[in-house]
Amino acid sequence: MTGNLPIKKFKIGNIEAAIWSNKRETDSGEMEFKTVSLSRSFKKKDEDIWRNESISLRRQDLTKILLVVQKAQEALFFDSDKE
């Protein structure tokens, strides 16, 4: 069985981003669009099974994701002296 493979993958540690090519039939013919999946692999405590969490995003979501993650990172670093 051959599955849909990503166009490209980027991985750091247990975090991975994959770019996918998708096709959809429209009134004017077939349309191609790309999506990104973000995933995190992990093992639960006391288990020897790898698990994976994943979300799929469209191109217009990426800028929003980058901004909110950057703001969260800033809050964690700048507020760390209050802990």
C-alpha cells in the first residue's frame, strides 16, 4: 500500500513539520494546495510505546502560529524571574 508522502520534512528532536501536497476538485477543475502538519513524538511515563500528536495547518495559519508561539516564548522568558 502506497500512502501520501510529504513533499518535505523538517525535524528537531521530537518536533517535526511536514509539507503536504493536496488536491481538490473544483468547478474549474482540479486545484492543488499545500498544508503543513506539526507533530510531537513522546513516550508516556512507565510505557515503552511511542505516541504522536499532530495538527494540520493551512498556509495562512503559519504566520499566526509563529506570532502566538513567539509571544508565549517571550512571556515564559520574561516572566521566569517571577517564579
